Amino acid sequence: MILLPEQLVIKPNGNISGEDRLITKIFPSLNENGSCAKYMTERAILASRNEYVDQLNEMLIDKFPGESKIFHSFDSAEDDTNNYYQEEYLNTLTPNGLPPHRLILKKNAPIMLLRNLDPSNSLCNSTRMVCRGFDNNAIHAEIMMGQCTSKHVFIPRIQLSPPENEGYPFKFVRKQFPVRLCFAMTINKAQGQTIPNVGLYLPQHVFSHGQLYVALSREISMSTTKVLIMTEQSKCRNGTYTKNIVYKEVLGYDIQSV
């Protein structure tokens, strides 16, 4: 357990939930700045699990200005000759690396690409973009990172399948835009990026080696970093603590093998 500096910590305040306070700190004046691409790409909230990321993205897209459009995926189970897996059931699945069945978009909202579509033009997995418009079968986006910053691209619906190790007893196919909202993202997706304004949302402790370090090293200043800890704190300690998981074996090496 490590002690976090008080200047980093966000706490609930009266009737205002911790999540709302974190959102306000990382995305101040959202209505006024929603159309500014620089504003949107200089801030993000990180969480350890996809379920927390989805929860935060839903809260933020509701607060984001503009009219929303909902895109539903077309899901199927290949080789299901007996029709065991109904489409309604398939719609409830969100395997790792796949977009949600119900994708809510607004003009100027930040989105992240989930597939390598055209690496030579920076259309790679984890590329952050801003949605500039949409039609039933295409999304107009502006790339906001890498060598192709400010380049405008069109993203089509494509067929996507989860990795084979996801453990489904059938081949799952989802036809959807290969993007998801990225007001919030997982800590793993943020690895390698520099984000000037970062919020860290921890309703539970991090669960793998180095996650806390990766999350807290994305930003450029303590003054623009905020952490919301939702886990119960020990009454015998002063301050806010969270778990930092480090496997010492990873940091060492076997002398005999050198």
C-alpha cells in the first residue's frame, strides 16, 4: 500500500459524487470546449477495467454537447446451424478488443480505433481521433496523434471477431464501426501515450504488475493529475492509500542464465 499526495486525491463532496468531481476536474467547461480537438485530446480518464471505462464514457457522452446518434451492431454466430445463439443474446456480449453493440456518438466526441486499418496513414489500433461527422455506414474522423495529425479519414463498418482464446464455443462475428469512445480508456490502452490532463479512477485496486506506475506516468505534471480512490481506507492510517502491485521477480534476473 502506498500513500498518495493529497494534491492528487479527489473525494466526494456533499451531494456531488466522486465520479462527477473527477469529470469536472479533468473536463472543465465541457460544453464550451466540446468542439475543440486540442482540448479533447489533451485529457482522459484512466481505469483498470473495461466495465469502469464504459461506465465513465456513458456518463461523459451524456454530458457532451450535441445531438447523439446510436449505431447498433449486426451480430451472428457462424456455423450455428441449430440457431442456439439468438441475436439478442449475442448483442449482450462485448469481448475484449471489440466495439460495443450499442455505440453512441456525437459530433466532436473523442474516439479510439480498435483495429489496424491502414498503418501507413496512422490508422492503427489505439489511435485517438475526433468524430467530425457520421452517416449510417461511415464515420468522418480527424486523427489527433502521430505523423498524420489533423488528417481527415472515413471509417467504414467492418466484420470483427474476438481472439480465439476468448473461450466462446462458437465463432462470434460483429459488424460494427471499429471504434469506441475514449473520454475514458483502460490503463493498458494508454501505455506509451503522453496526456497532459489525466484522471485515474480506481473503484478497486489495480490488479497487475506496474499498472499504477503506467497510469501515473502518462501525465506531465502533478497539478494536472487527479486520482479518485473508491476503496475502503484503513481507519488507523492518515491519508489516502492504494495498492501498488510489483512482482520483484520481474525486476531481477537469474545470474546463472547470464
